[in-house]
Amino acid sequence: MLNFAPMLYLTRRETFNAAHKLHNPDWSDEKNKATFGKCSNHNWHGHNYELFVTVVGEPDPVTGFVMDAKVLSTIVKKEIVDQVDHRNINLDVEWFSSDLQPTTENLARAFWNRIEALINERGAQLYCVKLKETENIFAEYFGPQGRK
């Protein structure tokens, strides 16, 4: 018999469009192309991203909510979507470190860091940030401690 904690998960999906390029200025064009493929070679390009933010907790006995979905939506839109939508991640997003490549993996972690405290202070716990870059590529981040 599997033993699961009696928790419920709530996920909010948002979409945004953003441009980026993956390029290491210390590398040759050949090495950048070999490493980053079409995402390099000084080519700016965009993606239609899908963002999934999952929180976990016990439903409130009165409202039945793990977290008010409207509040979750407001946090995700204000702290992430409004900041990156129709922007160039490399140039226009001040809180994204210019020391990092704007990969799906790094973005998922940065998004977690933007919203974790805001969600946790409302009684739920941030469980996962999943960022889908294309139909076939996505990253999931479960926080610095990971999940079992």
C-alpha cells in the first residue's frame, strides 16, 4: 500500500511570449552553435511559453481552498508574466541575472525565487514550477530541497 500525505495540489497555468538567445561571449561562434544550436549564433528568437505553478497544502475547512486561485493567479501574473511577456529576457528583465543563460531550467528556478515567499505566506506551500518552452521541452523545479 502506498502511503501519501493527505495534501492536495493546486496548479495555475499561464502563458507568455518572450525572446532570448543563448550565447557565451567567451566562446567562439562554432562552440556556441555546437552547444546551443539554433538558440545561439547571435540569433534572437522567441517562444510561446506555458508556465505551471503548483502549490500544495490542506484545504481550508470553510472555503475548501488550498489557496485562493485568484490570489495565486495575481501573484504569478504580477511577479512573472507581466515582467517577461513580450520582452527580451536577456535585455529587459532586470531581476533575471545576466550571468545566467536564459534556459528553461534557469528561468524555472528564477520564477520559483520570485514567488515562493509570496505563496508560502498565504498558507500554501510552493511545490513546483514547470516551464514549457516548446511542445517537447520543459523543465520542472521543485525548490532547492527537491521533492521525493
